Amino acid sequence: MLFIGKSVRAYRDTLASDVEANARSNATLRENDVFKQPGKFHPSLLVTQADFEWAEPVIEGVACALNTNSGHRHLRRKKP
């Protein structure tokens, strides 16, 4: 995931990404029990549809929190 205001066409373009926004995004996801390593997002074959349904509102909330610069918020819904 990159926070950048231009098209990425080569690796060097990624160097202009907003590192602070990425750190806030990762921290907010972790605060809400969605683990994401700082560098990459790895899919897993063990993830179920219920996992996606649980995580989707958290990820949407992170996007809204970053968009409004409101900082970290507790966005988690209880996992069924």
C-alpha cells in the first residue's frame, strides 16, 4: 500500500510516498487487531469470507481516519 499523489511507473516513484501516512495506517490496523507488517501485505489461503467481512469495515475506517487526519481510532467490530 502506497500513499502517493502520482502514478507509480518504476521503483523510484515509490520513494516519494508518504511514509508517515503509511505508518499511521499500519498502526491503526494493528490497534484494531489487523496485523500488517510495515512493508508488505501478504494474502493467505487460510483467510475465510468471514475474515474479510470482519476486516473490511476496519480497513474502511482506517482510510476515513487518515483522510480526515483524525489520528488513530478504535474501529474494531467483534469477530463472530
